[in-house]
Amino acid sequence: MAHDDTTDRLPDEMTLDELRAEIEEIDRDLVELIARRTYVADTIAEVKADQNLPTTDEQQEQAVMDRAGANAERFEVDANLVKAIFRLLIELNKVEQRESR
């Protein structure tokens, strides 16, 4: 992540334009992370298909959701929001896995 001197200042010391630029950078980073996660999930799908494993792994999904909730608490973010985002990511990955079989 590229940072300039605006990220070393507190948000209340930044202008609206600087804050919006910070959000824009964060949004790019989020999309990059989603792309990385999707690539790894696609690779997992290939391994599952090669090993004739089921698309759905409820234990793994629960572990992901538990980690998401714990990370939300750690960063003081609404756990329901974070879990909803992860549930969406998981469901989208499962749809892609089913369609690729």
C-alpha cells in the first residue's frame, strides 16, 4: 500500500479531498484483496475437484466466519457487517465452484 504524508495525519487534520483520496486508496486495496482471495478460492476449487471432494465444507465455512467475527472485534468493526461480507464471498465462491464442475 502506497502512503503519502496525509496518512500520517489524523483524519480530523485532513481536508475532505484528502479523506476521499484515502477512501479511494482503501477501496483499491479492498478490491485487490478480494481478487487475491478469489484466486486462492478458485485454486482450492480445482484441488477439491481433482480429489473428488464436495464443494461445501461446513466446518471450514464456520472457521472462516469465526475468524471474521474475531477480526471484527479486534478492529472494533461491526461483526454482523463483516460476517455478512464474508458470507457473500463464500457463497459467490461456492457458486463459481459448482459452475466449474
